[in-house]
Amino acid sequence: MKVLLIGSGGREHALARALEASASVSYLCAAPGNAGIAEHAELLDLDPADMDGIAAFAKAEGIGLVVIGPEAPLVAGLADVLEAAGVPAFGPSAAAARLEGSKGFTKDICARYGIPTAAYARFSDAGAAKAYIRAQGAPIVVKADGLAAGKGVVVAMTEAEALEAVDEMLGGRFGSAGASLVIEEFMEGEEASLFALSDGTTAILLGTAQDHKRVGDGDTGPNTGGMGAYSPAPCMAPEITGRAMTEIVQRTVDAMAAEGTPFVGVLYAGLMLTKDGPKLVEYNVRFGDPETQVLLPRLWGDLAQILLAARDGRLDPSMIELDPRTALTVVLAAKGYPGDYARGEEIRGLDTARAAAPDVIVFHAGTKTDDAGRLLSNGGRVLAVTALGDGPAEAQSRAYAAVDAIDWPGGFCRRDIGWRAVG
């Protein structure tokens, strides 16, 4: 089978590595890819936003499966365009991708179908939103309805913070994504992520993880796309995971089918483990980043066949078998991230890093090579160094041994990834 992978980040590098290892894959290409993905796939000069161009290429080349990594092409309808052209695609339709593309849509689905989540209200008028905040009090959560690159959420500990967030979001900070808001009750508990595959009817567990969103040690500083993660999440005991799959994920899959927009793809459920049980924080409709860098190294089996089975409506739990060990990844980012940062800095020592400890993988997130073959930084989050070990402490030790072998003065990382699990 020929497979085309869409995307260019660390998530896509993890997908490319797993797809290349799939016995059923004879040819793998990626658009646009990065320097790490180039080790596994032929890179194509195709823009993920050029949906007709991608479909034409896939059809002409006899691509048997297109795997769509990022959320923006999914929300825009790339899977629909591909399927209409007769090209099998892994990823939800635009209608089903609203679970990530519109937080208000997801909250309304939860309300209609009894899916546990925070109480909420929706607003497009600043005055009404502020009146609601004053009536509810703080802490309270303000969210832009649409895609805002992970930055459209403010957990406001004071009313003043919440009111300021309303002005910023409705004032155009996130463009059309902030044209309407969801305002939610503040939920207390530990956060975790659950990943499930769905074929439109069946949902099967892919794994659990916890990530670190804040840029600084001790969960300080601004939110980022993720500074590290580990899998499995120790807080996700079998009973909690079972409840989340039954009460949240499968109920959502059933709801989407009942709405006439069946969900086919990855459901990434952000959960809050409250005293009343797991509740949904929000959904993503694709693999997470950096969570994919700890989920897929634990997955045994032919990833391409698993994803094709989801697309074809024939998922079975027996397809998923996971390495019982812990995987932990540390993100190396450019100094200044998530604010302004430099690009084009040389990175050395990746081979040394891979040899620094057993079971180490270095995933590329924002990299490129120059004409001389040097590896250069080309983004905010640049590398994700993953290690497997017999428990969180061993995985953490191995990952940081590899991180410390990388020669990149312009990079930084958190030094406490996995602190909840290691203790």
C-alpha cells in the first residue's frame, strides 16, 4: 500500500516512523514533512491547505491511504475532498471535526447526550458574557469557540482576568475563532488525556497520557503546545479509564452517529478527574503533539492496517497491543518560545543522543537541513526526545541523558517532565 502523510511536526514524525515500520506499507511520502520525516518518507512540495492538489496527486499516484496529522486540514474538510475523489483518508469529515473546530458545538453535544463535562454558556455579545461572569464569579474558564492554536483558553482566577479575556477574544485577538465564546465552570482535579480510535460505530482505547503545557518547571509561565508528555498516565486507573471510555468517548461516538455525522478517526479526550469522576474538558480530533511521541512507540502492530480498519468500519480491540513500559518525551524548544524566537540555528549531537541511553528516539518537530546537510532549527518546538523504560523514573532518566547529549546552545527544555508520575 502507498501511504501519504499530511503534516510537518513532531506528531507527524512519530506517525512516519510507525507507518514506515508497517509491513503493509510499500511506499511512504509526506507533505510537507521535516528533516526527521525525510528519514522515513519521500517529502513532497505540497501545501496541506491545497486540498484539490493533494487529492489530485493521491489519485494519480494510486495512494491507498492518506493519514491527516494536523487539525486545520481536518476542520477545513480535507478528508471529505479525498473521499470524494475516491482516495481513502484517515481522519474525520469536516462535519465530525467540529468536535475540535467548535467548542460550543461539542458542549451542545455533551448537553444533548448526557456526556459529563463542565456547566457552560455560549456568547457572542461582550455585555452578556460579562454579566454571566459577574453572576457566576471566579475562578471561571473563558474559551474562544474556534481553532486558536491551543492559545484560546483562559483559566481566570479572578473576575477581572475573565472580563479582560472576553474583551481580547471578542475584540479580534484570535480572528474568527474568537467571534463567539464558551464560558465554563472551573473544574478541580487532575488532568489527563485519553486517546481512542473510532470507525464511526466502535471506539477502542489507544492509550492514556499526561502532558505539560506550561513553558516552565513547576508548571509556571505561559501555555505552550506542550513541553513534554508520558504514557501511560498513572492516574488513569482501569476503572477511571473504563468510565471515560463508556460515559464520554463511546457516548460521543454514538451521539455523532445519531446526528448523522459519524466520527471516524482519533478522538483525543482531554479529561478532568473530578471527585464525581472523569469529565470532558475538550476534544481534539487527531493525534496529539507531543503525546503521539509517547503513544506510538508503545504501539505494537501494523499502524497503517489499524488506521485503514478505522476508515473501513472494521475496528476490533484485538488490533491494539501496547508495550507495558513507560514512554516519556522531553521537548526541546527555541529560546524565547512561546514568544519570539530565532530560526536557523545549527543542532548537533543527535547520534550521540540516541546512543546516550537505551530505547531512545529523537523526533523532529521544527527542523530543516541546509545545502551543506547541517540540521537547523525551524520552529518554536524543535525536537522531542523520547525514551522507554521500566517505569516513569527510568524513562525520565534515559530521556534526559539523551537531551543532555544534544549540542544546541539556542535551545531549552523543562527539567521536570514526568514529575507527577515519578513523585
